[in-house]
Amino acid sequence: MPRAKKSTEIAFDYPKTNEVISSSHYAFRIQTRLAGNVDISINDGPWTPCRPAVGYWWFDWAPDGKARGKAVGRVLGENGQIFQTPARFFRASTAQASARARQASRRVASGRK
């Protein structure tokens, strides 16, 4: 496979740099005008396809409990070139998300909103 080129032609919209992700579900959003499919790698894991919708590429993710994370996106160009984002660092706080979910469940159970 050809060597990836760091490129400004593909970029993360979300998460923002060092964003704290505090929900049990998160959607990464990547933008590119390059033709080709977009993949994402989280914490040096395997490349996983993103889904196109409303002019962006999305990846639905459930935090795995790691406090710090790193995401890299890439687009596989039509001519075999690979364009890659710089690493995007973020933090995940699933404990905060779990606590909010428990509080919401208690409010619903007690009839409060």
C-alpha cells in the first residue's frame, strides 16, 4: 500500500482538539473534498470505514473507558494515493456519562423531568 501523506484536504470537525467526550455514544465527523472512501483509526486500532451523510463522513463510536484517545482519518484516493489527517487527540470520561444516565433514569422513574 502507498505511503500516507499528511494532508489539509481531509480534517476532523469533531472531536475538537483535546475535547472531553462524556457520553456513551459519540459520532466523529470528518470532512474532505477528495473523492474516495474515508476510514478512521482510533488508538492505533484497525482502519474502519466511515459512513457518508450530509456532505461529511461519520464514525459512530462507544468510548472504551480509556482516558485519552487518538484518532486518525484517511481517504483512499481514486489513483491509489492515501491522504491522512494529523492525529486528533481527545479525552473520554465515560464515568461522567454513566452518572448523567443514572441521574436521568432516576428522574424519569420519579416522574420528574
